[in-house]
Amino acid sequence: MRFRMLLGAALALLIPACAYFNSLYNAKRQFAAAERAAARGERGAAHQAYQQTIDKAAKSLRKDPDGRWADDALYLIARARFGRGEYAEARGALLRLLEQTRDRDLRAGGQVYLGAAEVRLGQHARALAPLDSALQRLGESGQLVSFARLWRARARYALGQDDTAAADLRAAALDPGSIGREARLEWAGRAVGGAEPEAARAAFTALFADDGLGASADSVRGLASRAAVRWGAAEARTLLQPAATSSWSAGPRERLRLFAAELTARAGDTAAALEEANAVAARLTGPVADEARVLIARWELARAADVAEATRVRDLLLPALTHPEARTILQNVKVLAVLLERARAGQPLALFTAAELARDELGALELARQLFLTYADVAAQTTWAPKALLAALALQPAGESADAARARLAAAPENVYVAALAGGASAQFAEAEQRLGRALAALREAANAEAQRRDVVVVRAVAVLDSVRAAAKADSTRLACGLFVDSLALKGVRADSARVACVRADTLRLAAILKDTTMFRDTTARRDQPARRRDRAGGDTVP
């Protein structure tokens, strides 16, 4: 009986102790989970796990505020508060811990976190004392030592003690874990911000030596972008050279190598940039390879000197159809092909529309210039020819073609666009702009619809623009009718029917098509010259 009573009393004491220890054990597990989530960048999961740490540790502390593990519970609460960004609350818990604990390890840890909390609260000078004291106790290595050095570096930087701060930061960067990763990123950022190229190169080398930093590839790219602004693209490109031999996972590594190719292009070496981007596209499949193909297409378009070069990007982009920008470029290339077909069929303003598409959507500036000049040649007597010349000059203001364009503009001082340059904008200028806008919008809408209906056979490697010029010279009637229909901004079947009736000199059919249109006169002709006419059998005339 006596034994049973003693056993019952022991169990009565043991059960609360077990419950107390179990709460603390679960709190420690939640804190470890929170730290892992924070290291992975999963802030939401970390925030929740830190709160669960606080709840469980507080429950343990309430059960026995003066017990054996009370200080451990208080330390967990303080660290979890710090992890949640509740720095004032963390500071309060740490001060309470330092007042009551006799445990040397807990005291050193409390001083480190107190210093870090003071930094977060803007009390940089006050942060140094607990951090210095902790580092004297902790020795030279360990995760907590690295954490203390990182926060002491931040305090010292804020106080202008850059030399000692840099030494602390580099020491923290040697840590193999998440603290070292954070320190390495900060080291690189401060080197770039402080205009220290050599330090930046060393820091980037350390970044690429860290297998786990692939998850922070976007941050590394951002640092390289800042370096490009500060030192130029060529220098920033050198920072990314270690990526080629890094053991990062393929996706993040190749994405940075692709960005390095962009920097190479910005530095002026497009040929080398294309080689680098093509290598990325060849090594991978999936989103990064698609990005590489889109980038290559943009560069190819930027240096395209004729239609054939511009349309060759179609074959490059077909494997990247899941990429939205690739689909956009392909659609615009198809629309360009439709517009050129219409230009060859006797619709000159399709050249103007194609030029604007090449310039504004495809970034093919040299091609756009050629298209503007071709329109000005084919439709030389129209009001809009000088505008095309001005657009070509804006793209390339120097050279023989630019001089020829200026001479042509000088010979047409009465044109509304030339007059506008001299401050002579008028109602005629506004009318010309409105009519052009309507005509171009109609052409673009029709070409978009046609490109959607069929997979355009992209232009073969022929002199497309020369063929447009030759077709215009060979059939002046078709050209005149094209100019007439352009001026009316007709759409779709109606425009095609009007053009056919005009070419056939079928004035009755043309009048029927245009019966709801009030714009019968071709105002695209220069006002100092009569509209072009051509006598046909039966006395009919063509506008």
C-alpha cells in the first residue's frame, strides 16, 4: 500500500513535468521549422511557424515561470518575435532573459539577439555593447558567431565604421549556412553600392560558389543590373563570368548566363551575345530556352536590314510558342507579311503601316527605315510621302539616303508636313493626320484579321521592296487605284472591291461601292498637282 501511494505521488509530479517539457519540445520543433522556411524564402510559412513557437513556449512558461526550462522558453519567444519582425517585443523578452538567466550560452545568445534587435530599432550605437560582449564569449566560429558578426557589421556601417564593418561582413560570409548566404548577398550589394569593383568581383565569386544561392538568382541579377548602371555593361558582365562554372541548378544558372548575354549586347558585342544566347537555347528546354529564343529574335530583328532577315525569326520562335512574347512577335511577323502582299498588290499605304509595325512592335529600325523610304518612292506625289521621309530621317539622320531625303523635303515646302516643321501647322495638317490615322488603322485591322485566318508563308529571301517598286512602275493604274482607296480608309471586302472596280475603270460599280462614303476626292495628292488620271476606252476615267 505504501509503495502504491509513493508511486502515485511520483506520477502526480511527473505528469505535469512531462506536459511542461512537451510544450517546450514542440516549441523548439516549430522554431526549427520556421527557420527552415525563412531560409527558403517562404515568409508566410515562417511567420506562422514563429507564432506557433511563441504560443507553445508561452504555454510552457506559464506552467512554470521559475522552472528549469523557463529561460529556454523565454529565449525561444524572443527569437521568434525577432523572426516575425516584432523587434520591440523581442527586445523586451531579451532584457528580461538577461536579467534572470545564469546560463552562459543563453546569455551570449540573448546578447546577440538584443544587439540585432537594437539595430532593427535604429539604435546602432547601443547595439555594439551586447554584440561585442557576446563575441568575446563565443569564440571565433559557429552559426551564432556569424549571426553576431553580420549584425555588428550592419551597426558599424550605419555608424560610418566601414573598415571594421567590412571585416565583420566578410567573416560572416564564410559561414556555410543561411547566415553566410545572407552575408554574401549583402557583401556584393555593398560592394556595388560603394563603387568597389574588385570587392564586387570577389563577392560575386563567393555567390556562385554557394550551391544554395540559386534560389536567390533574381537578387544576383538585380545586383548585376545595378553594377551595369554604375560601371557599364562590360564590367557588370565580368561579375557574372563565374556562373559558367557554378554548380547551381541549371535553370537559375542559365538564366543568369542569358542575362550575361544581354549585358554583352549592351556593351556593343552583338555577335558574342548571340553566340552566348544560342548556347543557352541549345543546352536547355523549357522557359529559359524560350526566353533565350525571344532574346535572339529581338537582336536579329534589331539588326535586320531587309524583310527576309526580319522574317527568318519565325523558324527560331516556333519552338517557343508557349512564351507570350514569342507569340506576339510571330503574329507581328505574319501581319508584316500580309501588309507586304497588299503593297505588292497595289496598296502603297500598306508599306507605311508595315514600317510603323517594324519600328514600334518589332524593333526592326533599319527595316522600318527602308519601308518608309520605299513608300516615299512609290507614292512620291502624296501628302504623306514627306512624312515617311521624316520618319526615315528620325531613324537614321546621317548618310547618303538621309541627304537625299532632305533634298526631297526641301523641294516640297508647300507640303503640310514640311510646313509644320517651320511652325506652319494648319487645319490641312490635322486633316491629313486624321485621314492617315484612319487609313493605317483600317489596313492594320485587315492585316491582323488575315494573319489570324491563315499561317502566312513568310517572305522568301528575295528583294521584296525592289519588287514593290517594280510592280508600281509596271502598273501605274493599279498604283493610282491603290492610292485612291488608301485615301478613303476603306476596310475589308469593300476596299478590295473598290480597288478592283477602279482598276477595271468600272465607274458605275465604284460609285455603288462608295454610295455611303462622302470622301470621293483623293486628298492624298499634293495640292499643287492634279490627281493622276488615265483615259480608258469609252471615255471613263480613273481617279
